[in-house]
Amino acid sequence: DLIGNAFAVFTDPVFTALVRAREGRAMPLDRTVLEKALRRSPDDLDVAVTLSLMTKREGDLERALELYSQARQLVGHTPPAFLNNDIGVVHIVRGEYNEAVEAFQRGLSRSPKNVTLLYNLAQAYQQDIRVEEGEEVLTQARLINATRVVEYDERKGTTPNRLAVDMPLPLGRLWRRALAGGGGETDLGRVVVANAAEE
């Protein structure tokens, strides 16, 4: 019953709020929906990380770091790359470049060819006047995906993050959540998830 599953998923307010926040177009009600969802399921990493991202985007960096710290506790010693990235982005915005470098390096230990993490690490190095290290890392990122690096360069300075790039919940992760919540995987679902592979 693929149509029924799809309808159930896309009418779920939590899923809708996660998608809107991922795309940078969260609505005021989305925060309330996600906060209620987190109270019901305090171990929901997707909701915890998304609330952290929304808080950062709203400019409350101290609270965002608190929320990211709570989210990090949900996954123990091996947080996903996107979580380390977003913690690093908060540190860049706060001018805490050493902490940002550490967060990006933790993410790269899990995902060494992640262009977003490499790009952000290069930005942290350059802001910390470690220009040579920054150029080396940026060269690595360009070798993996030069087009994406150009896209990131074009966005630089146009976002509240100033220099760094957010890494919201990966699309494949959202699809897996949707399919699990909508009655499990289907053949179409497996194709969609495969095509929306995480970075």
C-alpha cells in the first residue's frame, strides 16, 4: 500500500517540520511540533539535531551548542558527520576556530571524503591564520568535488554562518525515517534511498 504509506508520511507534522527545517524554510509552528516530539521521544536524534540547527539559524548560538551537546549524547562516541559539522559551524560563527577544527576533524574521521566537512575545516584553518593548512584541505575538497566547492564559495558571506556551510539531516536519512514511519521499506523506497545517498 505505497500510496497509503506515502500519504501517512507526508501528513506527519514531525516529518514535515524536519523537511522544512532541512530546506531552511521552517515555520514558527515547526519548532513547537519538534519540541513536543522531542519531549515524547527524547532519544530522537533527527528531531534533536534539527532543533539545534533551527536554534543556530535563529542566532542563539549558546543554546544551539547546548542542544547539539544533548544530541551528541544520544549517539555516544561516534556522532554522525553531519552532527560534528554543525557543531563546528557554531564554533566558527562564535570565532572559536580551534574548537571548530576539532569538530570538523571528528566528522572527517567518520567520513574522510565529505566535501562539506573538508570545506568547513579549510575555512576554520584560514580564519585561524593557518592558511597553508587551509589551502591543503581545500585542495582535497576540490579533488573530490570541485563543483560543490565552487557552489560553497558562491554562498560564502550570504548566510548567517558567514563562511561555513550547514549540513542538515541527510536526505537519505529522512527517506529512511519516512519509510520506516510509513509502514516499512518498499521496493520504490529502497530505490529512493539509494538515489538519495548520504554524503
